[in-house]
Amino acid sequence: MSTANIKLSLGTKPNLLMITDNEEQQIITEDILKNIWDNLTEDEISDIEYFNAEVCNEYVIGCVTVSQGQGGIVFIWDTQSENFIHYSNGDYAVKAVIHNNMVFVLRQIAYWGVKTHLKLDCCPLGTTSLDSEVTEIDLDDNTAFNLSSNPDSYMIKIDEDIPIIGIRDEKQTLIND
């Protein structure tokens, strides 16, 4: 599979994500995801509330949440080897990127009694545990409370090894950084 023309489309049960390059197709199914997300039950898989996937070179980076974000997984699928090379805790995860062998995860935290805000953390690429340790990255209040109504519009941009959180407008232009 070449990395230049990878296309993604959300599937329907039991096929969650279709990865296509020319005529070749890879499918991430419920069963494949359940193999790495061991606390995902049959009832929860039908209750996936958020699913974001993006292409980064030969990888597909996905964030999936259930239960209003309280349960989630971040995964990285290698289209060359056709398997997961990374999975980690994705509670409240809305966006993830790879930089310098680290996976940066942006989380939109929202639950009763807590003002909705953003958090950013990272863990080493290649992590294969939902209980792995993460390194939190401090966000200033302007960034932490600058929220989007559409989680897909968040962007993590890395500038000289410093992650910057932004929000894209409808034209996919970064409107703050």
C-alpha cells in the first residue's frame, strides 16, 4: 500500500473503518478493535459516540470514545504491516498525532461538576497498554478553555517540538495557534 493516496471512510457495523489505497482495502472491524480494547463490551461497541481517524504517512491514527468520553482508546494502525503498532488510554480523546516517536493526545474533558476543558498528554509510540503512564503537558487557560463545538476541528501542530493546539474553521484553516 502506498502512503500517498490512503483514503479513510467510516464503515457501518461490524466494519468500523475502511482504509483504501487504489484497489487495496483494509478494514478495522469491531472484533479487531475488541482484541486491543479489552473492556469494550458488545453493548458499548454499538454506543461508540466519537470516532476520529486521520492518516499520518503509512499510519492511521484513531480516537474512539464511548460513555460520553469516559471510556476510550487511541490506536495507530500500520497500513504496511496491517496491524496495530500502538494503543493507549483514549478517555475523552478527540485528536492524536505522532511526533519524534511520541503520541500526543488532546482530550476534551467534560463531565458533571467539572468545567469543560482541554488536556494534552503524550506517551511513547509503540505503547500497547490502556493503563500506560502519560506525560501531561501544561496548557495555559486560554488554550485549555478555548473549545470547539466540533471535536474534529481541533488540531495539534508541533512547532520546534512544542505542541500547539488550534481549531480549524470550515475551510480547514487554522484560526488560532
